[in-house]
Amino acid sequence: HFFGSSHLNMLLFVGAAVRTLDPALPVARCMLVSKTTGSIIHVGTEASCRAAATETSTSPERSDVAVHSFPAGACLLPAFRDSHLHPMSGALQRIQCDLSNCQDMDDARRVIADCHSKLKPEQWLVGGGWSSHWFPDHTPTAQVLDEICGARPVFLSDDNGHEAWVSTRAMELAGLMGKEPISCKGGALTRDAAGLPVGHLLEGARRLVRSLVPAPTEEDVQAAAADFARFALSHGIVSVHDAMVRPPYVGTYVRAQARGSFPLSVVAALRWDETLSVGDNMAALETARAKGS
């Protein structure tokens, strides 16, 4: 909000301890920032910052500086850049059935039951954040979800994004309830002693059910992106490296940034779809890059 506070070109932060991480000047008392580029012009004393502002000013006859004074005891720290993140997956989970704050299976049951109670009978329950440590042998089962959600299809990603916990109805819809081998490149289904799937999908096998989950609406995606941006900024994260961007989400970032609801810098690693040919992948990546340019 500092950068939209006035028409002036520079912003002077005073009153806070500025932690620079520079051994030559570990702590400064003032910082001068360009509101045009967002770059730091000078860090030092208030006098040296004001001198730098005068040198930088495009209008020497008047002040180009807006001053923001912090209360006593305030501290300014360098922001963070997260180098490996999946922002949209995490963002959507935060507005779906989010189990990431659960401590154990009892907590998870309560959250899942609450999510279930808010959905229409035909809706999928989607979310994630569960831990394999909650389950005997680290294996979740559909039985637990069926007890809570009945015949509802459920798809819940784990807390590291490589496993899924699904209900019996979800497996039925995906045609996974038999003993016959299932073709799933780069994945596996956990089976019981009788050879039947238990509701635990690993890696590539997740796609067998996830492909049936209705895509989130554009409204939900934009709301999730804005929510994630607020969450990241609240922790001092201003830039992220999205480690696997699905092509549609390139447009999500572009639209959210155009609306001003995603004020983060994003480096996007575009996803290579192993189900497509090299030529189709290259075409999809070029299209995504063009949308993001």
C-alpha cells in the first residue's frame, strides 16, 4: 500500500532499524525507495537518504519524496524469495478442504466432516494436507472417508504432493475397484491382502482419479491466487519460483497481476506433460509462454 499512497516518485522510510545483511553497514536508520521501479535508491541515515533524494529528484524545485514514519521498535528486513513452491496447488487447497493444520487423525476427521456438511450431495470433496504418520503402516484407507462422507467422491492430496487418499466412490468412478492390474505410468495403487485397492494412490496413479475431479471455476482460481498472495506477503515472501506450472495457470497469474490481486513476482517452470508427444508439448509450452509475455 506504500506505493499507492501518493503521486510522489520516492518513498522515505524513517524510524525503523533497517537490517541490511551488509557487514559494512548491518543496521541503517533510513531507506529511500523509488516508487516507479520499486528499487532501493539509498540506505543510511535520514540525512544521507534526503541528500540522495535531492540528487535523484526530477524536480529540484520541490520535494518528490513521500515520508513514512515507523513506530519505535520497528524493523525492516529484506524480503524472501521462495525457490521451490507450487503456489496454485497450495492456494486452491487453502480454500478447499485444508488438512494442513491438523495434528492427527482426530483433527482430520473433524475437518473432513465439516467440509462434507457444506457440500451438495453430488459434489466432490477435494483438498489435502494429510500426513502419512496419522495412519498404521503410513497407509490411508477409503474406509475412513466412507465412514465420514458416505457415497461422496473424495480426493485428498497428502502434505508432500506425491500421494492421494480417495474414497470408495471416487475409485468406483475411476474403474479402480477390481483386482486386475491398472495401467498408470510412474505410479501405483496400494492394495490389501485380497488384491483390492484400499484408497491410497501413489505418484502417477493419482491422475486416474484426479482427472475426474471437476476443474475449479475461474472465480475460485482467482480467489485462491489472491488469498495465496496475501498469505505469502504476510510472511515476507515477495517472489516465488513455481516449480511446475500447468499451462492454464500461466493465464491465471497474468490476469491476477493485471487486476492487482497478485503483487508477487513469479518465475514459472512450465510443466512437461509426459502423456503428450514432444511436438505437442513444445506447442503447449510456446502458447503458455506467449500468454505470459
